[in-house]
Amino acid sequence: MAQPTPPYVEGHGLLTGKTVVVTAAAGTGIGYAVAKRCVEEGATVLISDIHERRLGEAADRLEAETGQRPVTVICNVTQQADIDGLFVAAVEALGHVDVLMNNAGLGGTANVVDMTDEQWGNVIDVTLNGTFRATRAGLAHMAARGSGVIVNNASVVGWRAQEGQAHYAAAKAGVMAFTRCAALEAAHSGVRINAVAPSLAMHPFLAKVTTDELLAELTTREAFGRAAEPWEIANVMVFLASDYSSYMTGEIVSVSSQHP
């Protein structure tokens, strides 16, 4: 029997005075949820996405729900010029970047025997290479200041096999390994890098690209008998961005109630 969704957690000022950049923040998924949580925790936020119309709609909704309108920047994480432009715009608008939330990722379903080079390459380029590009730019900016936090979005499929997800699993496992290695390098500059690994967070986009049968099967693996709300993942990302996690770096935090 599914357990009820807990009440939404109100802000506690965990990011008061911080500046935050969130990639892939348009829509109704984890990116938007973490942008909203950051505002509610006292941060000034810049959101980016590849979809201009959806990005504007996200900014409108965030302003309506929180009273603060975020800065918006169009950014395709597969293009280095866009990443560079994102940080130029962030410095111009925010002064500096304290926190980078690397949320951009691309999924899909295909068995290896049927998978095309394009399907494989697109998922790897957005999910893994995009995280690398944004982290590289963010780390250069933060290291020069001697402080900063980067939070990457991985997935439990980086640990646990799932049919039809070889490209996505490989990309997310890569994000995990990249997070650990980059964190060791960044520690000398006072920058922390961690990642979350959600199991199942329900939002309309996921429902659109996933069959009802698969969603039902995945839900049965969750101890609470339900998918996480995007804001439940965002809560942990905010914790990792906050001073409460000051001794954590190179860690992959599973945000899951999933059992084998």
C-alpha cells in the first residue's frame, strides 16, 4: 500500500545570501523543483534551459509561487560556447556563483542491439559531457574565489541495471565517477562537488516518455509504494549545497526507497 506524500517542507534559510545556477530548470521536473527550493531557502537564482518558451514559463511560475523572478539564460549544455555564455551572464547578473546545480540530462529507452550511434551519443553528450562542461566552467570560476559547491544529478541506474537503459546508465555511472574524481581535484581550491542519485521521481515529462507498465513496475520496487516528488529530491540537493554538508565532497547520495 502506497504511503502518503509528506507535507511540503518550508524553507529554513539554508542558502541565505547564496547565488545559485540551475541547468535544465524549465518544465516540472527536478530542475524546476530545486530552483524553487533554492529561492525558498534564501538564494538568488539563475535558471537555464535549452527551451526558450518553457524557460520563460518556468520563470513566470517561479515568480508567482515565490515572489522572486529568476534570471534566465538559454543554454545548450552540449555547446561549450553556451556554457561559457551562461557563466558570463551569471557573473553579470549575480556578481558570482556560489552553487551550480547540474541537472541537465537526457534519457530514452532502447535495447543495445537496436540502439543507434545517435541515440547513444545524444544521451552521453547531454548527460555526461554536459555535466563535465558545466563543472569545468563552474570550477574555474569557483576555484578563483576559493569557495563554491557543485551538485550533480546522477541516478540509481548508475548502480542498478535496468533493461533498455544502457546508454542512460552508462552516462549516469560516468557522472558518479566524474563527481568523485573532480571532487578530489576541487578540494584543494575550497570547492565541494557531490551528486544525488534518485530512483524514481514522478513528473509529467517522465510520464510522457515512459510506459505506464514500466512506471508501475518501478513503483513496486519503492519501499513507500510511491514515486518521490521532485521536491523531495531537491531537498537533498539543497542540503548538499548548504553549509550543513561542509565535510562532504565526492559523495553520491542515493535519494531512494528502492529495494532490489
